[in-house]
Amino acid sequence: MGRAICLALGCGLAVSVLLGGLRLWAERRARERMFVHLQDVPARPVAIILGAGLWSDGSPTPILADRIVTGVDLYHAGVVQKLLLSGDVRSQLYDEPQRMREVALRLGVPEEDIVLDRAGRRTYDTCYRARAVFGVEEAVVVTQRFHAARTLYLCDALGVDAVAALADRQDYTLRRVTWETREYLALALAWWDVNVRRPTPLLDRPSPTQ
């Protein structure tokens, strides 16, 4: 029994070291391309705003709301000319891109400068489809710090030259702790997808009304 416990502890420690090392590597690699202040973000043609969940009534979570507002601020400041709103669509009530679009319109972004990616189920899918479906070569990705390194890693691997505008506008309390913890495993999965699995997401073409 003691030997089995030691083996389990050793395996757990090895996994923790690998996950921590991968996270540290990704953070260091992306550090110079993460921007807190609007005026420091390099101009790019488009901002990719990544989905981050809706409440049961269909309204954006605080994390998603802050991403939308940050992306809109980039647009009004002339840093970007278009917003690519990417998220998951599970039902009429759970339609991330549509809810994001509604907020952006209320905040003064013209409809013609909003593009919806309705198959951004994962960050991998969003980055893949940005290049393969929407033809994005350079972008500002809008997300929070905990998610930025993985997003930039995936953009690099999938052919999008990206920088990150950080949308940390408030304290997200317990939800943020959950997302921070989840990010270690999510980054490992991203590495696996890029280097081993190489899945091909849905590659539908956007309609003229998107």
C-alpha cells in the first residue's frame, strides 16, 4: 500500500510539474504581446472577441461582458476596424455571438463592422476558423489575462499573428479561480491539439448577413 501511495504521489507531482512548466512557458512566450492599456495595443484590422458564457437568461457573464466592452473600446479608438464575435450556439437562448452582437450594437458599433463566428465552441476552433474561414491574418484577441497565453499560443500555431488586449475590468471572484485552475489542463489540451490530434473544426462559410 505504501509503495502504491508513493507511486501515485510521484505521478501526481510529475503531472503538476509538467502542467506548471507548460503554463510558465506559454506565459513567458506571450508576455510581450499582452497589453493592459488601450493606447498600447498595436493597430490591427480586426479584434477577435472570444465567448465566455451566458447566464440562464441569455445575458453575458461578467467575463464576457468585459470582453465585449474592451473590444468596443478598441473599435472606437480606431485600433481595429472590425469585430469578429466568436462563441458557441447551443439554442435560441444560448447564442453567444448574437448576444455579443446586441451589446456591441448598443455601444455604437455599426452593424456592417460586426462579423459573427457561430461555431467558436472552443478557443482552438475560434483561432482555426479566424484564419481558415474568415481570412484573418492579423488580429487583436480580446480576453482576460488568465486565458491570453493559451489564445496567443493557438493563434501562433494556426496562422494568426495576434496580440492580446486584456479585459480584466473587475474581480470575477470564485468564477475566476475556477477558470484559472481549468487553464492548466486547457493549455495541455491545446498543445495536444496542435501537435498531435490536429482536429479540423466546422468550416462553414459565413453568410452575407453575418
